Amino acid sequence: MPPADHFDYDAALMACAQGDRQALHRLYEREARFLLGVALRIVRTHHRAEDVLHDAFLSIWQRAATFDPTRGEGRGWIYSVVRNAALNMVRSTSREITVDEDTGAALDDDAALAAYATTADPFELRADLGRLHGCLAGLEPARRDCILYAYVEGCSHSEIAERTRTPLGTVKAWIQRGMKTLRECMS
């Protein structure tokens, strides 16, 4: 995710819950390109990612009243809605979709995170997020950036290689080793 700046996501979601279409428009204008990247990383085609984004924003509009700021931040909730919509599209597709090992791992990580977030105690979840922040801070900056580009912004390995001006094989290795380090740090 890009930096949040000073935009009040919680207030925008509360306004959406009260029927303020401009609030939804502001959310869309601010996050759509990044959310499209998250969806694209999961569903793998631009057309399907656009469908996911459309469905997710309808869901955000319809379910904004269910957002609870005591369980997490509004921005994270919006990203969860998009991620879950993309995962649902992948699951509901009648034909088999072949994904590479990295995408499969990302789907597994996203599903585990979504399941954990719905069952975890809010205080325990915040403690774990604090530990994750500490574990991420312990990674070399270039490797941490690659992981964040992949798992938060939804960039492909090729896009990350282009952004960081690093060979593709190096990017893949950094992400793989970095995720292993994070798993060890979190356990």
C-alpha cells in the first residue's frame, strides 16, 4: 500500500454508510489504482481484476455500515474487501486456473490472513501486526521493499524488477528468502 498521507479512511467509510456518494468517489480516486494491482496479482488478468474492483466497490458501498474502527483501520478493511473479492472470483471460476508457485503462496498467505483476521482477538491481532512490523524492519530495505511491492501493492515479479532496477531472478530470490525470514520471525 502506498503511504496513507492524511486521508481519513474511517470517516470516508462512515460517510459511505450514511449514503455519501462523494465519500465513495474519494476512496475510489485515492486507492483504485493500487487496489487494481492487488486484484490483478490474484486473478492474473486485467479484465477480471477490473471486475473484481467494480464488485469490491459495490460491496464497500453496501457494507460500509459494517465497518468497525475498533477492529482495524478503514484502509485495511478496504484492501481486505478487494482481496476477498479477488479470492472469491478465483474460487468460483468453473475452469481450472493454473498459477505459478509464487501466486499460489500469495493466495495461501492471503487466505490464512483473512481467516485469522475474522477469528483473532483484536488485541492479539494488533500485537501480531506489531511483531510483523518489527520483523519487516529487520529485513534489508531492498528485500523488504520487494515483499511489500508483491504482497501489498500486488506487483508481479517483473514489475518489481523494473521498479527496483534489479534482475528478475534476484527479486524472486529476495522475496522467497524474505518470506522465509518473516515466517521464522513471526513463529
